[in-house]
Amino acid sequence: MTLLRTPIAQVSGPEQKRLQRSWYWYDWAAASYVTVTAAVLFAPYLTSIANKVACPGQPTDAACDNNLDVLGIGIAPGSLVPYILTASTVISAVVLVFIGAIVDRSKYPLRYLAAFTYVGAAAAAAMVLIGGTNWQLGVALAIVANLALGAALIVYSAIMVRITPPDDRDYVSARGWAYGYLGGGSLLAATLVLLVAHDAFGLDKASAVRAAFLVAGIWWALFALIPLRGLRSLSKLERPAPRDRLGGFRQLRVTFASLQHYPQTKRFLLAYLFYNDGMQTVIAAASLYGSKQLKFSESELVVTILLVQFVAFFGALAFARLAAQHGAQRLIYSSLFLWTAVVCAACALPEKNLALWLLVAVAIGLVLGGSQSLSRSLYSGLIPAGRESEFFSLYQAMERGTSWLGTLVFGLVFQWFRDYRFSIIALVIFFGVGAILLRGVRVREGIIEAGNTPPHVV
């Protein structure tokens, strides 16, 4: 990424800390959509609309045995949202690689960050218009918002590499995630008030959910101004002249071909594809599983995700401290066994047992922050200098809310059995395969292959 090709030493000391503080705020901003909309409200809300269309005349929270007609294909209403996530990631897997290579050639990558941010925020805010039987609008807006979020996070993650030395990346990455958990949790707490007291605001429950969509989009747009303004000084550093931007589209083949020169990077990406798909599917499907399978109310689901957010804040920081002593790879590997236990426990939960459900939520929060933040920092050392956006585009195609294989399996299993318990237990295989592949990654060797300096503890 040409945002900062000059040595990190040029932004050392107080200036480096200032840039990092500005950088953290993007996680705070984007967490509004990731937490409130994508993780909590969107799936149950759109599924209820899909149920209304497929099974008119019956309550929207009841099981619907009819299929929804999507482009001539019969789809179970309960599988619609997982399939949306799958479709958005299939698109992202191609588009984001183009975007990463184009941004690496740009003199003004912050302009891309701003453009992606405001396209995504506009799509997130426009979800206020989803109502009645218009599930198609929800599908379109979710795909646009997820794609824009993924594109923005490519630029955002690449900036971290350029303003943070290797030994500090676990901490800085974890702190960024921690800001995100606090930001998402803060807005989620306000959303809980709105959902519980919607009558006091003159809204019915559906209108309250739509209002929350609008606020989440506005929050993303407003708080993104902090990093966009705070990182402007990076553009004053020396940069080479921009190259042909159309070369970014020709870069797709080159990017994948170049992975053969970085075998440890390729192994990590393959491992990440599996275990991150498992994590992202659990996050994306939690509200759907809780509302449709375990019969929890929207307010109870908001409390659940709120608990996860604040526990994950401490979990991310704790994992970063442990990684400084034991290495990021070992901590991620250990977390995958905890994820497996969490999924098995969730599958065995009885309906409407909120206490046990919240206990599982605490366990998710403890491992969620650490496994996500350490994965980003570990990968940052495995990519060649000057190609950060390009390589983070591969990473981002599997990142927050854009996993595809797990959501596809989740949707297909429900399509076959009409039971979310089978869907959730099927995710165990992703953590198992991911752990096996991750164990085979020689991280120090991969960092050296990429031309980077390994941290003291790998």
C-alpha cells in the first residue's frame, strides 16, 4: 500500500502513537454495523419478513415449511440470511482482490477508505426502508454494506502494518478490536433501550428495529471522521508516483500466483479460511439460532450480544498479553479448542434457558476478541512489504461478516433438516480442520520469506 512506503521510523515516537490512536477509532465506527445490524438485528428481522412471504397468515416467529422463490429456486426462509452472507463473500472474494491491488497503486488511499466507508454507511442506514414483504431490498443492501465494509477494512488493516513495528502489532491489533467491542457495545446498549421502550418513542417493534438500522449507519459515518482526519498526515510522507490503476485488475492472477513464493502465508490463509468461517458463522447465526431455535426475544438477544462485546474487550487485551509471552500462533491454536467446546455447548442448550445461554455468551466473548485480533497481527508479518492492501484483500475476503463456506453449510443443513441444532453442530469441522492446518504453519520461516523482521516471540 503506497500510503506509507517509507520506513516506520519516520513516524516513530509520539507521532506513531498519535496515528495509532486515530487508527483505533475506525473499529469503533464500523462496529456499529457489525454488532447492531449484522450480528443482532438483521438476521431475525429479514427472516421474519421471509417467513411472512413464504407462509402468509401464520406468525412470523413460527417455523415455516414452505420455500421462498429466489430467482426460480426454492429456498427455506430460515436459510435466506446465511445464503446472503455466502453470496456477498463470493462477490467479495473476487472484487476485494482487485480493490487491494488498486489501492496499493494509489497516491491517496485514504480517499478509498472514505469512499468505501460512506457507501457502506449509506447502505446500512438505508436498511431503515426494509419493511412489509420487501425482503429483496434487504438482500441488496446487505450485499452492498458487507462488500463496502470488507473493502474499507483492507485499507484499514494495511495502515496498521505501516504505522506499527512487528513487536507491537499484537497489542495494537488487539486494542483496535477492543475499541470496536466498546463502540459496538455502547451503541448496542442504546439499542436495547430503544427495543425495550419502543412504545415510549411512539414506535412498534419493527419500526424500532428499522430505526436501529438507521442509527448504526449514521454512527459508522460520523465516527469514521476521526481516523479519516487523524491519519491525513500520512499523505505528507514521501511516496512513489502512482502506477497504472488498471494494473490492479491485471493483478488478480499475479496475486494468487505469487502465493507460491510464500508457502507459509498460503498455509495460514487456508487455515484461516476454515477456522474464521466457523467463527464468523457462529457470530452471524447467533441471533438467528437464539431467536428461532431457542425462542429468545430480541431484547434478550441484545443483552446477549452486549455481554459478548464487553467480555470480548477484556478477552482481546488478555490474549495480547499472553501472546507476548507465548506467541500468537499458540494462542490462536488453543482458542480453537475452546470454540469447539462452545459450539457443542450451544447445540445442547434447552429452549428459553437464558442463564445457560448467557454462560455460553461469556465463553464466546473470552475467545472471540483474542482469536480475531491475533489472527490479524500474525498475518501482518506474513505479507511482503509494499503489497499490504493487495494481500489483506485475500485476508479480508474471509473476514468479519464475509465468511462463505460456513454460512453455506449452515444454510444447507437447515434446508435439509429444518433444525438449527444440526446447522450449529456442523460448524465443529471448521475449527478442527483450521486447527490442524494452523499447527503446520511455520510462522518465523514465513515472516522471513516475506522479507520482514520476526518479533521476539513468535
